[in-house]
Amino acid sequence: MSEEEIINKINEILDTIRPYLYADGGDLEFIKYEDNYVYIKLLGMCQGCSMADVTIENGIFETLKQEIPEIKGVINSL
């Protein structure tokens, strides 16, 4: 997959995750894809939430990794 295809796929997947974040008053913004890491920014109620790391690791990262095995991690850009 080209980098452009990966970025498009990341955005598609993030769009499927957003409704779950909206339900808790949160959202996320895709920042960039670099060196096999996805950089996002958690927004709304997700910012500073005690469960943010769990959401990133067990929710966002695992969902992305299922579709795009090249991804090594998700980093919350503060």
C-alpha cells in the first residue's frame, strides 16, 4: 500500500470510530502518518480523560492495526 492509500484508509477507519467518541462528548483529529505511527489529537471530553490511553491503545490502535498491519502505534499529539 502506498503512503497515500494508508492515509486514506486511516481516515476511513477513524470515521468509523468517531461515533463512539461522540457518544462520550469527544472527538479526534488526524494529524499525520509518519514512520508507521499515526498521530492524532483527542478533542472534547476525550482530552485529559483518565481513559484516554486505554481508548488509544485498545480502541484506536487495535482497530487500525487490524486493517493496516504496518502501523506500529498511535500517538496523542497534545
